[in-house]
Amino acid sequence: MGGTIRYPKAFLGIIWALFLLCSIQVIAKSRVPISDSEIRQKKNECYADIESGLWGQQCKSSMTTKENCALRCLSPVCYELIYESDPLEEGEKDYVRSSEYKYCMHRVSLGESLDGIKGSLDF
């Protein structure tokens, strides 16, 4: 029994798990970024869900609350990062945060870090 490996299945399992982890990282970083048309389509689906009542009556109380809910629906992680601490207010058009949100979605779609997104487009 000199050079026999006692646990070949366990060893192969570990190698296989490491291979899968590396593959997932490569796939995540090689994705195609989300397009404007995909964002529009998904946002329209969110609006439809809001209108059907899936997000509750509070999301239908005004155009601004509807927009905040649609942004949360579209990308919860980007909404939390960009808008959660200061949601849109009635009549507000915030082009800087809108651009940051879109940039966040782009980074999420590529599997990239979201560090430094908030405040990155302040002029």
C-alpha cells in the first residue's frame, strides 16, 4: 500500500469545487453589460407589477412613490446604495443620482464591485 491515495473521491471533489468557483468568477466578469433597452423592459415589468398591486397600495399613491418602488424593483442593491437614504421627492429630477443608479446597474450586470459608485458623478 506504499503510494496509494486513500481518499481519491474527496481529493477530486475539492479540485472540482475549486474549478467551479474559478469558472463562476470568470463567467461573472465576462458578462455583457445590461443595455438601456433591457433596463427599460425590466422597469416596465416593474411598473406593471406595481400597477397590479404586487408592491402594495403605498407604491401607487403618487408618481414619485411609484418611481421609487420601480427603482427598488429594478435593482434592490442599487436602490439601497443610491436612493434608500434619500428617496426621490415629489417633483424631484435628480440626474446625477439617476446616472449613478444606471452606472450601478451596469457594474452589477458585470459582477463588479460597487465600491465608489455613490458620489462618483458629483460635479
